[in-house]
Amino acid sequence: MKAFIESQGGGWTESKLVYVRAFTSAKNVNGGRVKTIRALYTSAMHWGFKIKPTGYIYGSIYAQGGNPHGVSGTQDGKAQVESSTNPVMDAVAHHTKRFLDLASK
């Protein structure tokens, strides 16, 4: 991921890429989701991005696991299917709407 963001150098060095938010998922509830997002945010700070975390202002954040740093899905490791064990889609919709509202200003 860092390599991809580094490849966008022209955009972030000219302040064209200003805001950042992060999404993550893990196979289990305590799978390092917060640490993953915080690591991405550390890189974003280095590049001068403005970080807009999800926060606790919307109920879907609690339903998806209560991660105020960004939306976090928990994959269903037993079934080995592409499904989430927590209701993450409402949080994704809220997260995206807030981000686009911010970026449009």
C-alpha cells in the first residue's frame, strides 16, 4: 500500500491529494485492525495529508466493531466466504459520505 501511495507522488507533492481515510478488515475481532489503520495514517501524516477518521458520531460505527479510526470488517474465517461477520456496509456508506462531503469543500 505504501508503494502505491508513493507512486502517487505528483499528486501529494502538489497538494492535490489532501484528505485520507482508511478501511481495513481482519479474520478475527482482534486482528490488528486499529494498528493497520494507524500505520496508514502515520504514512499519510508524513506526506501532509489531512486525516479525517470516522469517529464515534454515527451508530453504525458501534455495530461494525467500534473502531473510531476507520471502518473495519471482520471476515467469516470459518465459512471461507466473502462475507463479513459484522454489519459493515452501513458504516462504509456513512464513512464514504462524510469523506466526500469533506473533500468537496
